[in-house]
Amino acid sequence: MQARRLRKLIPGIFVVLGTLGSAAYAQTPEPPPVWAYPVAPKDYVPPADDGSVRHVPGSSKGFTLTEIRDLFYARDWFPEKHAPMPSIVATGRPPNLRPCGVCHRPEGIGGPENASLAGLSADYIMRQIEDYRAGARSTAVKERAHVFRMIAALKELTPAEIKEIAAYYAAMKLERRIKVVEATTVPASYVPNWYYTPKLDGTSEPLGDRIIEMPDDEENFVNRDARVTFTAYVPPGSIARGAALVSGAQADRIPACAACHGEGLKGNADIPPLVGRSPSLIFRQLYEFKAGLRHGSMAEPMIENAKNMSLADMVAIAAYLANQTP
Ligand code: HEC
Ligand code: HEC
């Protein structure tokens, strides 16, 4: 194989590429677009807790900001609406096993800063955990510390815990929470902590070729209320372009997704659902398949598909998918 010959000639390069995930990265000259990988600023000082007890509509619970920010306790506003959380989802195991629920929420809806787990099949969830643990799935921007914190957490799970967590999240249902808006000019935003939110001064800025996805109610987003909705701004024409690509309009280059992802792209056994999910997440995954950062046991078809996608194709596909009901 050509790669093996190259490896003999210039072993140093492959050592470097190896740390990035796989030699497939060498085929991908385009760097990860900064907009898709917001990084929490190191000097960010979160607003102080004034000690008041916070509430969200319809819940009898009350938590202070300090309780909500507890990294080892997934606060649950509506425990009566779902099965009891496995202890790893709720409280983890300090010091390294952060609870899944703190990031992915007790309901598994996640946010643009991570991933929705609700509605994924148990087999798919278990395979992703294995891939992360084995180094077969990573992320493109090393400053995304929350991803590496999760990988450290996943490495501490026992086989029984993996099964229990996968069954718990697979039983959850993802509701539609994302509104996709095509626009050229959007609210100017900033990144307080892994996510975008509008600047308080109410100014606007050009969207360009980005997707900017923001919570509609930042306070309740910070409160981890699973009912918070999001607006995802996408470039004009994205939804129609994505619809065409997804349905195989250019099948010689990008095959129709339903062949594997099932009717309505709602998932098929251990192949994940794509609709109604965060477009930021979907974009990052397509990029990461293309960049060789996802190369687990079942990644091959997606590496092939993503190789033929431009970043603009990925934006259009993510916009279309997010605009569908899960
Ligand atoms: C510190 C925050 C954090 C914690 C804690 C965390 N995750 Fe994650 N998880 C993430 C992020 C961020 C991503 C998405 C990464 C990306 O965009 O590439 C993710 C992605 C995933 C995915 C991939 C979903 C998909 O659609 O492919 C799975 C599965 C997952 N997490 C499971 C878990 C489980 C199980 C736990 C608890 C043991 C856990 N996570 C704890 C942040 C976290
Ligand atoms: C030949 C089968 C096949 C086709 C066609 C296919 N996929 Fe996939 N896709 C998969 C498999 C298998 C996985 C799971 C990969 C893994 O576990 O590593 C996957 C995973 C994904 C993921 C990751 C989701 C997540 O939760 O992280 C995205 C995004 C995706 N596919 C998008 C698409 C899109 C968009 C299309 C159509 C343009 C498409 N796929 C066509 C087989 C396919």
C-alpha cells in the first residue's frame, strides 16, 4: 500500500498524524472551521451565585446556581417524567467519572455544546463508548476540554454500567426543539462557555457560511431546563440544498442517507437517527469522519460519504436535518 511505503520513508510525519487520530487526516487539507468548535474562554468568570433558589416553570424543585453548576450532580427538574437515573448518570464517580447527566442532561437532550443521546439505540451508544475508549473517536480541536473530560469518564465505566446507561438514554424520546432560520444577518453573539449566546448590546453581524445555534432563553439553558428551545441560523438556501443532497440528488457523489439511516432518517437499528438533532453536532461529526477523527468499527461508510462532501455541503445537510421533526 502506498501509505505503508510512505510510512517507511517519512516515519516522523505518521507519528504526528497518529496523535490526530488516523493517517486519513492527511487527505484533508481543510482545517476545522472555528465557528463549529466554540471554546470556553479561559478567563471567563461566570456570574456569581446570589444565593437565591432558582425555579423553572412547571417544576416544584428549586436549586441555587451553585447546585446547578455542581459538576458531580445532575440536577433534575422533572424526575417524575422519566425512569430513575442510573447513579453514573446522576452523580458519576469522583474524581474522574463525571456524571453523563450534567452534560447530556437527565433527559439526554444534550445541547449544541455536546450531543443528544435521547432516541439513539442502545447498541449505537455502546459502540460510541467503545470507540471513544479505544481512541477510535476524538474531536478536531484539542481545546475542547469537555470532550476529553468525557473520554476520561468513559474509560472508567464497567461493562454493566455501560449497558445500564445505554438502556436508560435509548428509552428517552427526543422532542423537536430547534428552529432553523435562513439569514444573512444574525444577532451578534459571543461564547461564554462552549455555547453561543446573543450579545447584550443587541447588535447584528453577517452570518457568512456558518451555522450559529443559540438557546432562545439563556437563563433556563443555564438552569438545564430540557424544554429550552434553540434557534439555528443557517445561510440562505441551505435547507433546500440539504434536502436535495440527503435524498440522493447527487448520488454519484453523496448517496441517499435513508438507505442506511432508515425511513425519514429516524435511525435503523444501530445506525443513528439524524433528524431534529443539533446542526452543530451533525456538522462536527461529518467533518470528523472526513478528517479521520472517527474511525471506529462501523465508521467506514461515513468516512467514504464525508470525503466527498465540501464544508458547504455539510452545512446544508446539517441545516436540513435539524429542520425536521425527530
Ligand atoms: C463534560 C461533559 C460530558 C460528560 C460528563 C459526558 N459527555 Fe458525552 N459528549 C460530550 C460532548 C461534548 C460530546 C460531543 C462531542 C462532539 O461534538 O464531537 C459527547 C458525545 C457523546 C456521545 C456520542 C453521541 C453521538 O451522537 O454519536 C455519546 C454516546 C456520549 N457522549 C455518551 C456519554 C456517556 C455515557 C456519559 C457518562 C458516562 C457522557 N457521555 C458524559 C460531553 C460529555
Ligand atoms: C452505507 C450506509 C450509510 C449511508 C448511505 C449513510 N450513512 Fe451515516 N452512518 C452510517 C453508520 C453505520 C453510522 C454509524 C457510524 C459509527 O458508529 O461510527 C453513521 C453515522 C452517521 C452520523 C453520526 C451521527 C451521530 O450521532 O454522531 C451522521 C451525522 C451521518 N451518519 C450522516 C449521514 C448523512 C447525512 C448521510 C447521507 C448523505 C448518511 N449518513 C449516509 C451509515 C451510513
